[in-house]
Amino acid sequence: MRDLDFRQDLLPLKDKLFRLALRITLDRPEAEDIVEDTLVRVWNKREDLGQVDSVEAYCLTVCRNLALDRSERKEAQNLSLQAAAYDAPDRAASPQERLEREERLERVKQLFDQLPERQRSVMQLRDIEGKTYKEVAEIMGMSEENVKVTLFRARQTLRQKYKKIDEYGL
């Protein structure tokens, strides 16, 4: 493997690392600290990364482990993520339709935050980050089959809870 360059190899990963850390900790400042610690740790071990196939997968694994350690230490509770401003590209939507869409998105985020950490992490990596099952398995330290089962259960849980709320208002 060639020498690791911080600006070209590690810095572009900061957003992915942040999203993963945020999904685990549910705390924006904590996630920022975890990303910083991850980048520092990986940079300090750059000489030992010659046998690593994917620097990105290695960074995500380090980030996940740090986030889990900090979450366990703080006994983090599932708090809602701060919703980013949601601008609908559909300019024809009425204010009522936009409000309903924003409420549905917020409801899904809340339900997502209620999932167990492992399911949240797998969904984050597979559905949001677009990782392959193999990459997710490597990052999470699971088999590909276990990733598929975990992802299926997470999606099924979200679907059932959303349907229950949407249909019955519970």
C-alpha cells in the first residue's frame, strides 16, 4: 500500500465517520469528538496500515468501536437527532403537504433512533452510506448473513412501527 496522505485519504472520510458516530451516540458534539479521535488514531497508526485492504473500512471500524465505548461509558439514551432543514425540491407542494412530509420524516427519524444500536449501525452503513453487505460485515465484525438478517429485522421493525403510528396514531 502507498503512503497514507491525510488530506487525500483520511479527510474525505470525515462525513461518513460523523454520520456513523452520530447514529450510535445520538449526540452531535460527542460524534464530532469521536471523528477527531478516529482520525488521530488512524493517522498515528499509518505505518501499520500496510496490510489493511481498505482504509475506509478500517476507519469506520475504529469510529464504531470508539462510539460504542463512549456510549457504554455514558450509558447514552436514545435522544432525537436534530432535524436538518428539509427543503423539498417539489415547489408545487402546498404548505400542508410539506408539513406532512416533514412530520413523516421526523417520525421515521424518531423510530430509527429507537432501534437497537446494532440495527441502527447496520442500516446506517448499508442504506444510508451505501456499503456492500461484505463491507458492512467487515466493519461490524459480523458475517454477511448476520448483516442481512439484522438489516431485515431493522427494516421490518421500522415498517411495523411506522404503520402502527400512521394507521392508528399510536
